[in-house]
Amino acid sequence: MATSAARAAKRARIAAPPPPTPTPTQLRRGDGGYVPGNIVEIELSNFMTYHRLACRPGPRLNLVLGPNGSGKSSLVCAIALALAADPGVLGRVASVGAFVKRGEESGHVKISLAGTHPNTLSASRGRSIPRTSPSGSSMV
């Protein structure tokens, strides 16, 4: 038979709060509000539905809205390809050349990312896409 002291000790172990979790390091935002790794700029040329596009997403929540066929998924594909994703990952086509806009010989995607220090760019990643290339692997 357990004593009341033993029962109280068991209750204390069960009810003890979990150890504190470490707080994540706060990323410093630059003057524009971007944290390292944020997409600062997207540039497309002759890519799927786009003839030319240059946009600067905001530093916080961004939504891409539009009717069917307006290019929302095209923008996501461009970001993935600029970050060196294999086109098969996107589940659309096997060749990068298939992303070139109909009637054009080549296309280009480029994204710029915020750097690790406020107000600096970390990298600009791009991809030139010739229609005839099976891989379109030339990275900038």
C-alpha cells in the first residue's frame, strides 16, 4: 500500500511543467522589413503565360490571386526552377524547355533573395531556358 507521501510525489512528477523550450533566434529585418532568405524580386521573360514580369513581393504575407489561367501556378513554377528544382518535381513536364512561352525561342527566370545582413542581397538565382534544351540547366 502506497503512503500518502509517495502518492504526492508521484502527482508532483506528473504535474511538473515541461522544461522551457529554447526561443528561436530572432532574425533581424532590414529597412524594407525583409529577413534573410526572403524573395526580394522575381523577374520572368517568355515564361509560360508571361511575356515579361518584374515584381517585388512584400516582406511579409503575399497572396497571388487571379482567375483560372492568369499565371498563378506559372509564378510558383518560375520560383522553383530559379532555385534549381528539377522540372519533374513540379509534375507538369519533364523538360525545362517546355516552360518557354509558345512562339518564343527561349525564356529566363531570376529571383533575388535577401541577405544575412539587413539591407543586403544574399544571391540572385536565375535560369536561362532554351526551348530546344532537354535540361535547361544553365544557371546564372
